[in-house]
Amino acid sequence: MTLHLLKFVPGGLRTPITIEDLKDVPGGARIRCPKCGWEPRASDTWACACGHDWNTFDTRGVCPACRRMWADTQCPSCGEWSAHEAWYAHDEDGT
């Protein structure tokens, strides 16, 4: 199992959305690394500072164990850090 890293941002919660939710929405966003285009699978996990492992995209960057919100996510493919929200790519029409 590979654990990925996140960067913490204090405050607020985001509305959870899963990878599967996005795949079911016509014209909806898809999740991919904004630097290299790698797309996470539902089975990919990242680790929180509290020790909990989960797929960060299932909760839009909020740890379900301690409720920390992560602003940045590291890509396991290229190793680069990007803003978590930048991972949600929309169709070319900007929606």
C-alpha cells in the first residue's frame, strides 16, 4: 500500500464528493493531477497527520477521522504538490 501526503489548512469544511460521484455526472469534473494528468483510483489512499488513511477525493480533502482540511495534495506519480481544488478538472466548456 502506498501512502500519499497532504498539506493541512485550518478552518472550514468542504462538501464531500467521491470519485464515483464525479464519474456519474455527465459533463462533470474528473479528478487528475494538474501537473502530469495522473488519475487516482478509488483504492488509492493518502495519509493524514492523525494517522488515518483514506482517499482524499472521497471527502474533498477533509480527513474523515479528525476533520482536518488539506489545501495541497501530492501526486504519487510525479511527486509534485498542487492545490487540492486544482485536481478537479472540468470539461473544456469550463463547467
